[in-house]
Amino acid sequence: MQLLGFGAAQLVAIGAIALLAFVVRGVSGFGSSMVGIGGLSLLLAPQQVVPAFLALELLTTVHLLPGVWRQIDWQSLRWVIGGCLLATPLGLTVLAGLDAGAMRLLVSLCLLGIAVLMLSGIAQRFTPRQRPGPLGALAVGAVSGALNGAVGISGPPAIVFYFATTAAATSRATLIAYFLFTDVWALALAGGAGLLTAAAWPLILVALPFSLAGIWLGQRLFLRLDEAQLRRLVWWLLAVLGAVGLASALWVR
């Protein structure tokens, strides 16, 4: 059995991975690319997976955006985006000479360490009671942009920044808007570089229904969680993603 060039086993795997990735996105506002691209790249060529998944994220985030629009912290988000825009070229030029594998290993270690500190309660002693102002948001955006340019990882600084210092619902909504910006930018760059080829469209068509179903399920789960439960779920998710990234980086090395 073949559908759009995929065998039966591939179709089942694509559906399951897309569903899981977007349940994660629907609950927390982030994480779908780390789950989806990581999982699908085990089955298909990254050149097919990455642009297809960027398109899927864009389509599903647009679907999410109306429901969270009023909760987005636009005041800080514009500074985070500004910092990301300014620092991404820096990451592409200055940091490009560094070992990408070592950088991913470092980022995964940081994610795992931050999650452990937050789950244990130790970090709460040092977390500011109020979110830092424009300069703090600009710095977070700059770190995100530098990491994005160097190793294609922009999320962790923004995730920690918001969930450590802002109400969980506001953090989720603002991250949804932030990742919409990064997806549009990355997709534009991929299209300009000729990476959004005909090979990506069959994967988009197969995965999109499961992605939309995952977003729907994730939103329902989000509505069932209180502030403390959502925050704890986010730190556990970061811990899992950090551990998976660490294992992957060590395996490749």
C-alpha cells in the first residue's frame, strides 16, 4: 500500500509522531519541532522533514493564535523578537565556526540542568519575582537569535524566560506568537534557499490532519491544568527534551 509515496508503516509513524508533537505544542505552546523533526528525521531525509514541519507549525500556530491573542505579552515580545533579529546574523557568522554537535550538547545540558533546578525548587530562590524589563527581554532574544543562527535552536532561552517569570497562560500564549515569528522567518529562508521542494508537500498533506488533531487535543489538556500543573509539566517536558537531545548528541559523537 502506497499513499503519496509513503508505505503503510511510514504513514502510521508519520501520523503518530505528528499527533504527539502537536499535542505537546497545544498544551505548552512549544516543543513540536523538537519532537516532530527529531522523530521524523529517523524515517525520512532531513531535507524533506525540516521545511515540511516548518510549514505544519505555521499552519497549526495560525489555528491557535486567535484563541490566545489577548493573553500575549506584546510589550516584552517585541524586545525578544528584536534581539533575535539582531543576533541571528551574529550566530551565523561568529558562532558558525564552532562545532555544532558540541553546541547542541551544551544546550541540551543547560535545558536538563534548568529543568532539574526548577523541579527541585532550588531555582525558585533565585528567580526574580518580576519579569525583567526591555533590556532583559532584548538579551533573551539575542541569545535565542545567536543559538538559532549557530545551531538552529532558538526556543530554550525564551521558554525559560517566560515560564520562570510570567503567569503560565501568558507564557504559553506569548511563546505561540514568538514561534509563529520564528517559523515564518525560517520558512522564508528555506524557501529562498530552495529547500521547500516538491518532496515536502506529500509529507505536509499526510501529517496535517494529525497535526490539527494534536493541537485540538493539546488545547483540551491545557484547559484541564491549573497554573502549578502546567508549569510543572513544562519543566518535565524540558527535562525530557534535554535528556533526548543529550543522548542524541552523545550518540552522534
